[in-house]
Amino acid sequence: MLTRIIKFDVKPEQTQAFKTAFLKAKTATEAEAGFDEVRLFVDKSDAHKFFAYERLQSEQADKLHRDQPYTKELFDFLDSSETVATPLSVSDTVPAPDHSRLPNPEDEDFVIFFIFKIKPEFRERLLAQFEKHITHTKNEPGNILFDLYTIDGVQDELVVYEHWRKESDVWDIHFHQPYAEETGALMEQAIVGDMKQYMHLVTEVV
């Protein structure tokens, strides 16, 4: 399995054209046998910042995807519009991602990308703590998914990707759990700078 998160910084005048171009390619991509998931999100605090989340079955599936005319068309648009794309190839941690739980029709589907810099000496402690944290979090009724990823070739950065049924499940319930408070205390020591600067609250673009 290959997982990729791509951040797009789009020029304001190109925002609508970017969404149109990406969603056109997305529709075609979803028909590819080797492509399990492709989703696009926009940052709630910056209408010109987007995040794509992609999961593919293999390197071969990725090569086939890149060779498709609609993929090349999207890449051409990114170049011509001077959109800055920052791809992150990420790897699963323990416990492995489980995307079997689905939102209910009434859910808000509150989504967060948390891409944060860490002091390298805290890396192993954080991975161990998140193993416990995620195991407990997935038992919370309000949680849909909670994944932690390492970034390939990068030792001082981690990624959390999470979905919740509604926003209050995060602020009013999750953050007050003992294991979340324990993780938070460790994060205060381990993260470089202010945690808030790394948190992106996003809405899916459909």
C-alpha cells in the first residue's frame, strides 16, 4: 500500500480552476483498479490551501496512474497555474490504519490534518505513545478514523490524519481523555514551536 498526502498552495485567481481540474482527474482516478482512495480537502482558515489524500495498492499502480492522460492534464494545469504542490510519501505506523468505519448520514465528518515538526530525540517515545493513544481513540464513539504516519526519509516530522463525527467529539470529549492528556503533555515537550501552527481543519471538496 502506498499512501500520499499532497499540500497545494494555489494562487487566489486560480482557486476555482484548480478545484475543477482536480475533481475532473479525481473522477477518472477513482475508476482505476489500483487506486483505493483519492480525496481533496480545503483548509477552513485558508481557501487557497488544499490537501489531497491518496492510497494506492502498489508502485505499479502509481506508475499506471501517472501515465494516464487526465493525470498529465492535471500536472500541466499545476505547472501553468504556478500551483505549489508539496507531496509527502508517508508510511503506516502501529496500529495500522483502519478505514472500515464509515460516517453516518447525520455526521459532520470533522477532518484534521496535523503535520508537525518534532525534536528527533522524542521520535520513538511519540511513536510508542501514539500506539496506545490510537488504540484507545478508535474505541471512542465519535471517532471515524485516526491515523499516524511517518514521512519517508524524514526523521523530524510526523502526520496525523483524523475524522470525527462532529467537532465537539474532539474538543469536548477526546482531548479530555486520560490518554489524550498524556499524549498532549509529551507533545508539548516534543514539538518544535506552537502546536496550533501545524493543525489544519479541513472540509472535503466534492
